[in-house]
Amino acid sequence: MAIIIKTSEEVALMREAGRIVAETLALLTSKVKPGVTTAELDTLAYDHCIRQGAIPSFKGYNGYPASLCASINDEVVHGIPSPNRKLHEGDIISLDFGVIYQGLQGDAAVTVGVGKITPTAAKLIRVTEEALCKGIEQARPRKRLGDISSAIQTYVESLGFSVVRQYVGHGIGRSMHEDPQIPNFGSPNRGPVLQPGMVLALEPMVNVGTFRTRVKEDKWTVVTEDGSLSAHFEHTVAITSDGPEILTKV
């Protein structure tokens, strides 16, 4: 495992990439309502990032056909936007988006409710976002990678939900996916020691039911095995001598 330490100049460019991602997700969140199609959200995301001088990092990545991942209800990640996919009252949707700005990457995700959602869905969204915060709190020099994983898992499971095992967070920089892989489960005091200059994409994926997943026929969309709801939050986080800096925060 070779974890790439970023220079202050690279982190500055990633901060700009992160700003563009954050602003794009804020724009998309404001447009989520019944009747909107996921293809319309994809177009909005693409247009906004191009206007900012960035390019969408997902489009064409291993053949992925869109700029945005839009995953609804039991879809965990990698839902492909479609003009035939309209949002309905009570849905929840994960919006996952990344950009490349002057060669450096930013990547983040949010899950939002469409209109009025169930108490269980609202709790799932809240717990997933809070789990991300618990992980970020551990992203400090001299902590270990397992401290992040353990903090996320412990919090999620204490509230009765499960963390997805098959998909994980990752290092990020000039490539979207770099070492290390960052599971959302594991034991504290294990794994590489964290150092200033590491940049990590932390992304808990949390299910109401089983942690098990399967991939749909489109070869991209990941769904919960039991059809239960899933939520997803992600931030790109730089480790500094003063602690974690969230690069994808508005």
C-alpha cells in the first residue's frame, strides 16, 4: 500500500475541486422534489461544474455513462440517471458527485428526502450523516485508519442499522481512487498511521436491513439484498497537523 502524501499546493487545488463539488450538491439538493427526473439532476450537475472550470470525474470512468450517481431508496450507490426515472413523494435519493480541477479530484455525496418521508427514512439519513462526522473526527495525525472504520461502524450499529461491507471509502488525489481503502467497519488501533498530507474520501453507506448488497442487471446499480432503504454520505477530508479539514464543505 502506497499512500500518497499531498503537497500544500495540491491540497489547495483539491480545496477548489471540493468547493465545486459542494456547491453542485447544494444546487442539486435544492432541486430535489416530486416529478424531477434523475437525468435532469445529472444535466444540472454537469453544466454547473463545467461553468466552474472543472470536469465531472465519473463520466466515462470505467465506462460509467453519466456525471452523477443518483441512487433511490434501496439503491446503495452507482444509480444511473435516466429521463424515465422520476422522483416521488417519500423517496430518498443519494447524490454522489466528483470533479477534476486542474488535475486534482474532489468527491462527495449526500442523501436527501423527497417531500415528506417516513420517520425511519429520516432517522437513516440523520444517522448516516452523523456516522460520517464520527469518522471525520478520527481523521487526525497519529490516529490509525481502523479508528475511522471502527467509529463509523460502532455508531451505526448502536442505532440499529448496518454498514455496507462490499464498498468502501478511499484515498483520493490525482486519481479518484487511491490507497488506502477505507472500510466502514473494523477494529480501532489497526491499519496505517494517519499523517498530515493524506487526503481521504470517507463515505459510510448505511442500510436499514442487512448489510448485504447485489448489483443490478445494468452492471452498475448496487441495491440492498433485502430491498431495505439505504443512505450514503461522503466528504473529501485532508489530514492536517491541526486535525481534519473537510474539503467538500460549502
